[in-house]
Amino acid sequence: MRILVTGGAGFIASNVADAYVQAGHEVAVVDNLSSGFRENINPKARFYEQDIADPKVLDIFADFKPEVLNHHAAQISVPLSVDDPRGDARVNVMGWLNLLEGCRAHGIKRVLYVSSGGVVYGDPEQLPADETFPIRPESPYGIAKATGEHYLHFYSRQADFTYVTFRYGNVYGPRQVPHGEAGVVSIFIQSLMAGKAPTIFGDGSCIRDYVFVGDVVRANVLALGKGENVAVNIGTGIPTDVNQVYQAVQAAMKNQTPALSGPARRGDLKAIYLNASLAEKILGWKPEVRFMDGVKKTYEYFRDKAKGV
Ligand SMILES: NC(=O)c1ccc[n+]([C@@H]2O[C@H](COP(=O)([O-])OP(=O)(O)OC[C@H]3O[C@@H](n4cnc5c(N)ncnc54)[C@H](O)[C@@H]3O)[C@@H](O)[C@H]2O)c1
């Protein structure tokens, strides 16, 4: 298949693009390198350095003629979206609409869209959250992700393509940048590698659903052929708090440096984790990598990178 991967210089989508290339697909990457890196782009993929918020992105559809669009490019910072909702919407809403116009104009067959299970459900009363929970985003980033789901549904009817929306938990793993929704694993690893004690904000009891990037990649591969016009959670269903993340990082690195403590951050959700049984039913997807193993793999990646391996 000819697959256009947006954000393919970034953490998650570069891993997805690698898997698509590995599976023999023809891949093109669109990225403006605002948070991604050229070195992450698969050398067998065609690369378009382009801002998706610029309507020129439509030309790429005419040039590459993709059958599938896999959309990961985004402004990924929740705090930035709070400070600048219009800047967030420029990329996460208007950029997405440009791509959907490309899909409509060029007869795309299938779209995989990335939303966020960490933000679209807001602060639910019960957990784990499943896909029937009300959509109640509490940040402009979450509003944009949820709005994107509605636009996708609208365009799929207009343009007669099928889609799967992924609502990811907190994705972690090799190539993760130390910001964004789930940067804490890589922040802890990179600060200990630099010989510095990281800071845990508040009492470290904020709970998230940490899912390894290799498992997320598998969902992106499975969804090329399964799932019709549906949104699925992609998470482990296992609640993990920040103190447990730090303990896992300390164990993986065999480093007992105690963390510093800082003030609780305003606006952090207390707890979110996801029921992903719909993804199992529809895609045959289940997470396979245990948290401790994933943290170890992530540490090994950063350690080898620092050594230039
Ligand atoms: N990391 C997580 O835990 C998580 C959780 C839920 C959802 N997501 C979503 O997954 C996707 C990938 O996130 P990531 O963690 O890999 O982040 P990332 O920052 O590593 O990747 C995003 C990529 O998009 C590119 N990009 C940003 N703005 C662009 C623009 N205007 N035009 C073209 N390219 C642009 C960046 O350069 C980068 O390569 C995003 O849509 C994010 O919202 C991530």
C-alpha cells in the first residue's frame, strides 16, 4: 500500500513508518521538523518537509497519491495549548482539515487518526475509561483532538473512505522526546543519565496508562486492514503512578538517586487509564510489553544512543 504518514519524524510515527516500510509498504512522511528529527525518518521513505497547516500540503496528495493516510503530526503540548489555543488549533484543527481536504480530493481509501485517551475523557468519575464514556476534554489540545474525531467522521461519509481513530494512553519508548503528554519516562531516564536528580511534582500520585510504543505500532499495522469507522482505546488498563514510574526507571538503570520534590502542577488530571477491550475485539490487539520491560528497552535505547551505538 502507499501510505502517507504525517509526523513521521517524531517519536511514535517514526516507529510506525519503520514498521510499514519493514512490511513492504511504500511510505512517505510529511513533517515540518518542529519537534521531530530528520534522523528518525526511515531512509526508504519519501520525505516532504511541510507544515500541515499550510494548504500547500494538498500538493503532496497529488504527488504521492496515497491510498492510506496515517495522521500523527500534532502540536502535542497540553500547557502550550492552554497558553495559545489558537496556535494549537492552527495545527491540530486547521492542519487536520487540510489533510482531510486532501483525502476528499484524492480518493483516499483509509485513514488512521490519532486522538488521545489521556485527554478526551477529561476527569471521569469511574475508571478505566471505555469508548462509551462522555467526551469531556478539559484543555484546548483535548478539544482539538476530540473535534478532529468528529471531522473525520464527517469526511469519511463525504469521501467514502473508512477509518480507525486511536485514543492512545501515555505512549513511551525509544525516540520519545522529553515533553508532550507522556514524557515522564524519558525525562527521568535522561536526567539520571546526566547525573541529575529529577523532580517529582506533588506527591507523585498522578495515575496514567503507560503503553509501550512497540505495542502502539502493532495497532497501527493491524488497523491497516481491520476496523470500520470506529474509535478504540490503545492502553494497558493498568494504573501506574509517577512514583512507580520513577521506581521502574531506577530499577532499569540500577540507580538509587532519590528524586527531588516540587509543587503539584496546576491542571494535571489525577487519574486516567483505559479499557482497551474494544481494540482487542476489533483489531485483535492486546498490549504485550510489560511496563518494567518497556522502561528497560527505553533506557537501553538512550544509553546506546549516548554511546553512539
Ligand atoms: N506521546 C503520547 O503519549 C501521546 C498520547 C496520545 C496521543 N499522542 C499523539 O500521537 C501523535 C504523535 O505524538 P508524539 O508523542 O510522537 O510527538 P512528536 O512531537 O514526537 O511527534 C509529532 C511530530 O509532528 C510534527 N509536527 C508538529 N507540527 C507539525 C506541523 N504543523 N506540520 C507538520 N508536522 C508537524 C513534529 O515535527 C513531530 O515530528 C500526536 O498526534 C500526539 O498528539 C501522543
